[in-house]
Amino acid sequence: MTVSRVINNSGYISQETRERVELAIAELGYVPNALARSLRFKQTKTIALVLTDITNPFFTTVARGVEDTASEQGFSVMFCNTDESQDEEAEYLNVLVQKQVDGVLLVPAVSSSESVTFLRERGVPFVVLDRRIPEVPVDTVRCDSELGAYQLTQHLLDLGHRRIAVLSGPAAVTTAADRVKGYCGALEAAGGTPLVVYGTFTQEGGYRMAQQVLSAAPRPTALFAANNFIAIGALRALREAGLRVPEDVSVVAFDDLPAAIVINPFFTVASQPAYEMGQRATALLLDRLNGKETFQAQEIILPTQLIVRESSAPPGS
């Protein structure tokens, strides 16, 4: 009982006794049995972050915000990468439930309710990150993709562009749909005709979509990439075609890139507060676990920031 009080910092114990116990723990190299403690307190002090692409710098930054916030409250984080696959997502969630994680932060691969229904039926608290689950009231932390896309498109329109193509992610993903909606709203208001290509949120997807739209006649004077990886792939296609950015084609993108990734020209972007997104989602999940929040679902929508750089200029400049 004395050792338990020292380890758990509970109950009265003299400083002399505490020091003797701590010395014995150090000499023996004793490590508390976390599994036994979780069975006693019915909490594993572990949450899971299920991402669609851990290699994307945006999600890497989100993960850091999650980990820092969880660590401050004594929680560990398990990271899972689904590669935008609903099947892999389902497999991970099944494993996480078996491992009795306390809660889940989920970036859904598709905008269906299957995964959140699975977690709800098993009593696992969760928060949806970055994307929406339409018509289902769940805790969500995301950015305003529609407004950010509108502002990016309006920036190109203000420069004089009218032939603007959007290189999107999968149509079934809400971030892709919201960004296309914002783009179409700005372009149609200016009398332009939308040119939308759907693909994947990857560099290879951006490369292939850019090749497709560059073959159109007349060729677009600007490309709107729905995320940073798509923009990188599009830049490769432009360079292979002998086209300069922004002299021949302007490029704008959702999501910023870390300064460590050197790309010239630097992209004009709608930057999302990725770290804050991870922080806010984790704080909301932990509040749910600690019973500090009501049962009414919350939706936290963070603003994007338009950052204008060298990749966008008037057409033919």
C-alpha cells in the first residue's frame, strides 16, 4: 500500500518514506504494470489518431498538435495510417477497439457514417478531424475549406485569370467537395466556366490531373490544387511540359508546406492551422473522456489564411 501511494501520488506519506520507496524503485528498475492499472481504473490513458496519409506535412503537423496536447494530460497516442482506404480504416478501428483505447481522433477516408457508427455502438468516444460526416451530428474540428477555396479562386480572378482549372481529391471526400464548391462559387460569379478534375490527394494524382487539363484547348492560365501534394505533382507536369510558373501558368494550393521543403516558386496558398487543429480536437476528446463536455455534438471550424507568394501572377506576365 505504501509503494502504491508513492507511485500513484495518492494518500498521505511522509517525505522520508517517499524517498526510501523512490530509491528502491530506482535500484530495482521497477516499471509499473500499465495493463494492470488500466484494468483497475478502466482507462488505458491511450488515444488513437487515424490519418489518411501520414507522409503529408499537413497531417504530420496535425499529429504533432495531437501528441503535444495529449502528453500534457498524461495520454499516449497511437498513430494509424489508412492510405485513404475505407477498408484499412475499418481494420484499424477494429484493432483499436480490441486494444481498448480510450478515444479516437479520426480523419475519415470517405464521408460515410460507417466508421463513426462502429465507434458509437462500442461506446468509444471520438472526434472527426479535417473532414465532415454529412448529416450526422458528431464532434468535428476542421477548417473552412469552402471559404478558403473561394478566396484562392478570387485571388486568381483579381489577377485577371478566367480559365482556371481545379485539381481535386476524390469527390466522395468532403474537403474535396467543399473546395470545389468554393471554387465554383467564385468562378461562376465572375462569369467563368468551371473546369474540375477529380483524382487523389497525392503527388502522382496531381501530376496526372495536371497533364489532363494542360491538354485542353484553350489551355488554363491557372491551376488550383486542392492540397499541397497535388500542387507538387502539378508543378512536375508543368516543368515537363516546358511551362513556367507563374509566367505561363499560375498555381495556387490548399495547405502550406514546411520551410524545410524547398520549392521554387513558393506556392500561393490557403494555409490551414494544422497544429491548432490537432490541439483543439485532442482537447475536445479529452474533455469528453473527463466528462467536462455535454453530449451535444460540437463543430469547431477554424479559418484559413490566404498567403500570396510567387506562384501566382496576372496571365501572360
